[in-house]
Amino acid sequence: GQQVMQIPQYQHVQEGEDFTTYCNSSTTLSNIQWYKQRPGGHPVFLIQLVKSGEVKKQKRLTFQFGEAKKNSSLHITATQTTDVGTYFCAGPGSNYQLIWGAGTKLIIKP
Amino acid sequence: DTAVSQTPKYLVTQMGNDKSIKCEQNLGHDTMYWYKQDSKKFLKIMFSYNNKELIINETVPNRFSPKSPDKAHLNLHINSLELGDSAVYFCASSQEGRVAEAFFGQGTRLTVV
């Protein structure tokens, strides 16, 4: 069945270092969505990418959608403690459902 | 105004009991979902409900049953609770199904003892 693979599972960074998470789909996607879940919270929508090769920025966050529309990445520049959480990608699956990546947990080292 | 609200936030219950989690959305969305999130944070879709059409993830035990009295509500009923049902359950909704952003409720942390 359709799958969305996301790596890494965890990333430990010092505050101020960069962070990147990657998603790869087994099929071409019409769009890809990114969500952030703070510890103890619920997933919150960040952005949706639709076009091949699209790059979008939100302050220190940069989102990319691959040319083949099968992969995507989220890059955070100069992480801050407020960035802590788990980042998920998700793409449309069959019926009315999103197919979710396993998430990447961003941990800021003290 | 909370867009997607679910109750209760915490639920502790004994094995074998039956329990329900309620979900309401005031966004006017057409599609609602139930997700299970385990301790490793993996989000597993359980059900989606769109215009009275229920899509069930085939791996969900039939002890779990969604009930939708109207478009704004999708409740989750669980029979004969088991230890392995302990998890956080999220309700979500979206306007256009899988192509639109999903709005999540705050989650219900279910602990079966």
C-alpha cells in the first residue's frame, strides 16, 4: 500500500543549530502537508505544498516539495527552544484519508 | 471558540469496560476522523467519515465503533477495553477530505488498567 517514510525518527541539536526532516512517498502526491505537535499537544497544520519544486518559507522554516512530487523536506535554521516538538509530513491517500509519516522529534540539547 | 473539541481530555478505566469519547467541530467541515497515537507518536488513522460514508481502517478491531449523529459530531465508542487500547485518541476534521488541512482536537489520553 501507499507509504510515506519520514527520517530521522529523532534529532538532537544544540540550540542555534539547524534541523532537517525528510519525507519520501512511494507514490506521486498531489500535495504534501506539514504539521507540528508540541509535547503534550495536538498536531497543528503548518503548511501545504502543491507545485512541483515548490519552496515556501515561514520565518526560520523552509519547506520544499521535490520535482517529482514524491519527496519533501522541512529545514529549520538556528533552532530555538520553541521549535521543540514532533514534525509530521502527510500526503493524500485513498478515500478521504491522509497518509502520515512517522514524525521526527526535535530535541534541543541543554 | 474551540474549532474541534473532544471530551474527556483524560480517561482512566478498567479492562473490560465500555467507554465513549465525544467530538464536535464547529468549522462546518464535511469530513471527520479518529486517530490513535501510540507512545512512539505514530499517528494511525482509525476512521474517516464524509457525508455519511464511513471508511474504516481494516486493522481497527470491531470493538471500536464511530457514531455520527450529525455532520458536526463524530463520537468514538469502545467496547471491552484492553490494555493495548491505552493511547492518545485524536479527533480531526477537514473541509475537503484528504486534500485540505486537518484541524485536530486536544486529544483524549486513555489509560486502561
